Amino acid sequence: MRKLRALIVFMLSVAMVFTLNGCGKSKDLKKYNAADYEMKVDKISEESVIKNAVLAESFNSIKEYEIKVSTYIELGQKKRWGNVTHYIVATCAGFGFENDKLTRIKGTALPSAIIITLKNTKDGYSVVGYSSSTNIIEPKDKEKFFKKHFPKEFIKSKNNLSDYREELINQEKEQAQKNPSIAGREFELNDDVPEIELLPITDDAYNAVSKYFNNYPDYIGNFEKIEGKVRYVYETAYAPESEEHPENGLLSFIKRKYNGEVVSKIDIPIKGNIVELPKSTENKKN
């Protein structure tokens, strides 16, 4: 009877963990155990498995960026029946080069509160429980999740998720700078909110060109992309006719290899709302 009671309690506790984030079926946990998120997952390392799980949850939102990182701070853990439940706050982000500086382009605004349970098997650690505040929209509701589901003794020093942001962002930057894809390259690290120079053209003019050239920056400057293992620079340039009428000028979209070789360059004269699109854009969009 005692064994049966213990089994019922265990099943209920597991069900509660899964229900917090809609992970009621074990198949929902497959992605958190995946090893193909462009991270080398060492299943013998709890840290590696946890980072991969955090990245897996938000992977689709940052997959287009050259460098993808995740990091976390563990506030405490509990062990039960051979499993270890980790209570962490975490962030993930996509980094790339904008205007020749390594930039955090997209990432977690408010750190996520995550409860992740790992099981140690003969093949290494596996995720058997996962719940988080990541997909909760309102910041105040994320904070409620944090305070409701984390043991009070784990959050007594810092009561809000926002208190962990600075430390986590700094960890992200350190991790991104060590990425093998940029080894040996000298670069500067951009600010969290980098300054950009906006195009001084009208909204109508911009809308007319953006549907054909939306793979270029929507500001004056450049960013880099890896395509077929080749690094390209996409640049948007603008030369106004005069300071008095900056809405009139020549808008240029330039694609070149990182070594400077120009692949394509398209110049578009603009007069206020009037845009002279090249004929090549009539039947296709970039």
C-alpha cells in the first residue's frame, strides 16, 4: 500500500510539472532532448543539456541568425526518485554582424523562469519534465509564474526576473564571442540597443521598394549573412540630392562577398513618393 501511495504521489507530481507548460505527453519533450540545434550537446553534462533545452524552446524565433546562444542561472535544485529538478532563470539570443559589429539582434527581453527535470540514464541526461514562462506574453504574468512555481527559498535574494537580466546578457555576449564561426576575427561588440541611421525617405517610397528588397537592411548600413558557407554583406546606402530635400536621392542595395567582391548593386532614384524601380523587379521579388 505504501508503495502504491508513493507511486500515485510521484505520478501526480510529474503531471503537475508537465501541465505547467502543456507538456502532458512525453512526445512533447522530444525537442528538448534534440541534439541538432547547432549546439554540440554533451549528454554527460547537465549544463549542456539544460542550455540545449532552453535554446530548443525558442529556436524558431532566432534560427535565421548566425550565432545562437542560451544561458542560465540556477537558483536551486531538488532531487527525487533519481531525477533532479533544476529551477533556473534563462535567456537565449541570436547574434550577427551589423555595421561590422557583433550585435545581439534578437533575444529574450525578460528572462524566463524555467523548471526542468533531468533523468540520468546510461546514455546520459535526458529531459523528462519542462515548464517555463517563455511563451507567457505579459511581463507581469511571467513574474507571477516565477513567484508561484519557484520555492521561496530559491528567490529570496532577488524577487524579480528582471533582476537577472544584466548578468544573463553579459553571459550571452561572452558565449557569442567564443563561437567557432568567428574565431580569429577582430571585431567590436555592439551596445544592447545599437544606434542606427534611418533612411530619410517617405513611408510611401520605402513601402514601394521594401517588398522587393526586404532582405536588405531597412536602415543605412549593413549586416552579414552566411549562405552556402560563404559570408556575404548586404548593404543599404543612400545619397540625398541636398540637405534641404533629403527625401530626394539615390537609394542603393549592394550585395558583396566579405572579401569585398561585389555580387550585385541596384540603384533606385527617388523623388519624394516617386520611385523608379528597375525593370528586373516587375516580375519578381527578392
